[in-house]
Amino acid sequence: MTTTVRLYWNEINDPANEHVMWNEILARTFEQFGLPGDRYMTNIDTDWMDWHFVSEKDATMFILEHGGDVIPESQITVEFVGSLMR
């Protein structure tokens, strides 16, 4: 079972949050967890980017450093099924 953490593009690109930049988040994620594959996978949507962590500890560390919301598996399933029905 994985833990999914979601960051929304508009929250990161908000001028009020100009100190937070996507390239910094991705660079720090690569430094801390490596490239996607063993410890986490990513999924990108037009409104957000999801990180699916294998370890709950890694997900917690990511949230503490970058923020984001934990997304329950039920919501991920509903989004996936909804995308197939469009």
C-alpha cells in the first residue's frame, strides 16, 4: 500500500509563494529519495502532481519539507474511474 501526497500547481505558482519553486521541490526530492521507481512514483495532472510513496515515513518527510495533502486511496480510485468515463 502506498501513501499519496498531492501538491497543487496553483499553490506553488502563486506570486505570494514566490520562494517556492517546482525545480527546487523536484531537485530536493531527487536528492532525498532518488529518482522515481524504488521509493516513490509520480503522477501528473493539469491541476496537481502526486507522489505515491511506498513508505509512510518517506511520505511524512516529504510533507514536512514541501507541504501537500495526503490523498486517500478511495479518492485516487474515483479520479481514475472518472477519467475513463470522460
